[in-house]
Amino acid sequence: MVSRAPSHPEFWKSMFDSMKATSGCVFWPSGGCVIADPSVREHVDLELIEALGEPRLVAAPMPMLDRLS
């Protein structure tokens, strides 16, 4: 979960790299979830999807930051 995330591009690059390396997802308390690998979708808990919506696939770090806007 990301709360009070900075707008610094290096933070988002690190988050993206971590998602790719661990097959993880990142989500925000205010709603929204992103994944970097489509195969991760089948492992995202249904309750999380119901609460935050369908995960959005991102191919680069900056769309994650755009998701906060």
C-alpha cells in the first residue's frame, strides 16, 4: 500500500522495479491498484478488487504516479 507517496520519479522507479521483481501489486487507500505483469491479476485477492477496482496494468513507472492524479 502507498500512502502519502512522493512525486519523486526515483521512488516510482523503485516501486515499479519491486513490483516486477516480486510479481506484486501496489494500491492506494483512496482506491486504485496497479500491476506490472498481467499474470499477477489472477493472484490479486477478489476482496481487494471489489474494494479498489480492477488492477490497472502499467508498463513503466510514471503511469503509477499519474494514477494518483
